[in-house]
Amino acid sequence: MPSNDLASSRCQHSVLRTAILMACFGIFPFVAAIAWLYPEHRTITLLAIQMLEPEQRSALEKLWSEARQGHESRLCPQVADAKQGENVSCIDYAAWPAIAGDHSCSADNMLSEVLYAPWILGVARVGATLDVKLGEATRRDQRINAIRRSDIELLRADPDYATRAQSNNAHFLLARPSAAIQPEAYVRLVLGSSAELNAVASYSWYHLQALADASRIADGDLAPEARAHAALAALADEAFALHFLEDSFAAGHVAGNWGKTAMRMGTHDYYSEHGVETLSWNGSRFVTLGDAYMRPEDAKRTALAVRDSLAQLVSALEGKLSVSLSDAGGHIGPEAFNVCTETKFPSAVVNDTNIKILIPVIAQTPIPALGDVPGQLPRFRAELGPFIGVSAAVLGSGLNGGFGSNQSGASATGGLEAAVRVGVGLEGVLDQSGDGLVFASVGYRQDGPATGTATIPGRGGLSFRFRAPFWLIPGDILLAAPVLHFTSPKTLQRMAVQAGNGGLIPWQSGIATRIGRFQFVFGREASITFFKLDTHNPMLVPTPGVPPINETLVAVKSIQVEFPYLEYRPFRSFSRDQSSSVVIQGYVGFDTPNGSAVVSPAAAPDPQLRTIVLTGLRVAFDWRHYVN
């Protein structure tokens, strides 16, 4: 797991920015388009099928049996397999709504992937494993780590998981423009010809297509082969509709349904975890949670609406409910309207005749939160977007000696650092373990005199620090962005999302624990400090054979480069537009002289200097202010 249309406009302006910003903003269209996770969608649909009356379930199973003809090896014998384990070998109907929307962009696309995509069973296995892990999780960090592993595996299983970008609100309930809006007015708002894509409209569009498919079957004039195609179409259209009906009950999609990308993402994530009290259109009051936090009562409540939708499908199959769409013609096949790229439906979603069919199901959905008007729910921002910030750090380093060629004993030094920085926050783009942080900083560092063999006095210098995720090797996003942004944006987006989630080999994704977050960061961050010891603050270097005292005072310039390899963040605090955190980093590096001048004795030769290898610990306080 924001407003993706706003994200898309940002991407258009990124041509004028640096290459890394292009890469990072390329992630934006993808963020937080998903509501319930795969196993949550499947659980809801499984419960709904089990809740059907026996004769209704029998009719659905008969339709499923017809649809399986020619696809027996891919589609499970059972319409809903309650005993399916982690080693998934076939796809049951309960999984179809989980595949819809998040792993496909239309019912036609979804059906093709269910039947023929070589990776779909891999997605189902990842979802089954995540279901087990979420069931075992008793702490927040265990839940976060389970989702992290699942997202990594999904990126491997589904090649387009990261690039199936949403440019609309198809998964979200449309925010109410005022508290006074009446149910009928709201229904016409979300289902009208000028309506922006939204969850209720997406459900209604595809559900009516499914009922029309079922009505064609009920007419009884289809040849056996055409009937099988119609069965597949009805099931596919209904499954695609159910995905959005189920999304309508997820807390983040009730409350996080308007505003800029960062605000929507933060609001969505907050209410998904903590829940929101809401009222359904038919007067039922309840608290619902969201993605990754679904409780049994959330699943049951959502499943009741899904059951009623499936019951309507069965009624249409039996000829008890008839729907005919004017634009259907003689075509038999699932609907191809693309919810990933379109922003509006080509016509009104439903006419006055068919709206009565939808009301019993839509009335069970939560009344969405208010939009940007008085009385709106509190809003929360994600760490997403450009920022300015400051940092202050304490450092301690162990050295393998000093600059002198014969100063090879262990030494140590400490220092202080203060810096200002600018960057782009992209933390938690795919999940809460993600890290797409990009920044550049400039500051001043002051080290104390070294102890031990080294004779380095206290010194100061300008310090620069840079951080960016990488896909496979450090800097690859920077190098690839200028080309791929124009030639293959989807490839760039896929690389950027994977980079933010730990890389192609995901050893750099964050690991949540009870005491904080750990992350391997080698290659993501580097600092360079330019030290200068002038004639007023020279360094004493042992130089045997140089009179009068076998020592030489030298003014030395050096460049110290450090590479953090492990990062520990015990806490992080975030308000509406500011964040603060303490970060502890282990680092390795080197300090190499790049210039020297003898101060005393005047006639002494320049001493031979060597590069120092070092390792250390950096404790930093980081503060950011998000400016957009």
C-alpha cells in the first residue's frame, strides 16, 4: 500500500527535475491503490459463498462447473475451497475478486490472467502464505514483516504488480460534498455520467454487466459453447465487481478518499490500522478497519453484502431478475473497461430502471467520510514528497592508525556534525517496510583530536551526504532514469518500486522489531568530508631520520568517505507536515590525504602519507519539514 491523478501530474513535471527525482516520482502513481490484501479479499468471498442459501450455492456451483469446461487444470473443482493450503495448485472462484483490480485492470484482463497467466498461481501461493503469517502475527512488527515479505514475493510473481498504476479513485468511496446530502443525491453523484471513477460506481458498472450476462444464459438460446463463454463472462464480471464492493468496507477507503497524494496515503494508512466509526446507508453503525488489519467481524459484515450481490447473480441465472444493457449487442464476453487508466465511465453507470436492483447491496456500504468541508475527519500525512530538513549527529570512529607511514596502531576519534538537507520522502510507498528516501545534505563536521597511534589534531571540514535507493547496484536508478523515463516508464517504475522496497535482491528492506526498525543500507548512503589542517593547525608526523627531533609538522588536506552499512531507528515521530527520528548507523570508510605541505622543519622533505581505514558509529537526530 493516495490521489493517483495528482501523482500523475507530478510525473509530467519531473522532466525538469533531476534524474533521481524522475525515478522517485515514477513510483507515485502506484502508491496505496490497494485496499484489502489478497487473502482478505479471498476470505470475504469465501464467507459470502458459504452464506448463500443451499439452492443459491448449488446454482453458483453449476455455473462454475460450466465455466470450468476446458480449464479443469487451472480452475479448482470447488467454487470455494475452504481447505486450500499454502501450496495452491488451482484457482477457485473465491480468489477471483482478490485477483481483480489489484492484479488486473478489467474483467476481461482478469479472466485472461486467471486462465492463462503463468504467474497467477504464484500470486495465489503468496496470498495463501500471507494469510497464515497474518493469522500468526500477535504484534504490529510481525504484521509489518509479513506484509514486507509478501510484497517482495508479489513483485517477483506478478511482473506488473508495481506498474499496474491507478490514475483514479476506482478503489475508493467518493467523499461526500456536504453532510446534508441525501442518499438519492449521493447515488446520482457517484453513478452519474460525469462521475469520477469510484468504488460504488465500479461495482455497479461490473455487477450490471454480470447480471446481463446471466440474463443471456437464462434466456436459454445459447449453444453449449456460447453458454460456457457466457458463464465465464458472468463469473468474471461479478468477481471484478465484488472486488470494489469489498473495498468499500475498508476503513482507509472510507476515510482516505480525497486530497493530495501524501495526505491521502497517510489518512488511508492511519484509519486502516486504527479503524473508523461509520454508519451504513441502511442505518447500521459499526467500526471498520482496513488493509492488513481485517477482523472476523469486518470480514463477516462485508461478506453479507457480497452474498446479496451473488444472490442477485443467481436470480438472474434463474430468470427471476432480468437486466439488459443497451450497449451489449450480441457480444458474449467479460467487460473490458479499464479501471487502471480511465478516470470516468463512458456513460452513466446505471439508469433509473436498474438503480433499484443495486440499492439493496449499496445500502449496506459505509457512508463515506466528508470531503474538504467543515466536519471532515482528522487527516494524516505520509512521509511522501519533497522536504527540507536539518540533522545533528555524534560520531565515533576507530582508525587503523594515522596518516604517517609508520603509524599503524589502533586509534580513535570522535566528532560532531550539523547539516541542512533537501530531498524527497518516499517511505512506505509499497508497505511500511519500504524506504525510498532520497536526499542531499551539506553541513559542517568537527572532529576532536585522535587518541592512540594517530597524531591527528582536532579538525573541521565541509561535509556532504547523499542517499538514494538502488535496484541492483548503487546508482543504477540515477543512470537509468533519464533514458527509461522517456523510453520505458513502466520499466523505470518497476525498478523504482523494487528499489524502494529493498532492491531486486531485497536485502535492504526494513525489518520491524519490538524495539525499532533495522535495515541494511550499504550502497544507499554515502558521505564525504573535506578536512584541511592548515599552517595554524598542523599535524605532527613521525619522520625517522629528519632532524632535529625525527618529527615533522605538516599541513594536510584529506578526503574522508564513509558508507553506512546498518541502520537502526528506535523511533520515528510524524505530524501533519513534519517528522523527527533518531537514527543509529554503523559505517565503514577511509580517509585519504590529497595534499600536504611541510610547516616545520623548513627544509624537511614531504613525509610519505597513507590512507586510513576506519569504522564507526553515528547517532543522528533527523528533522524534516514537508513542503508540499
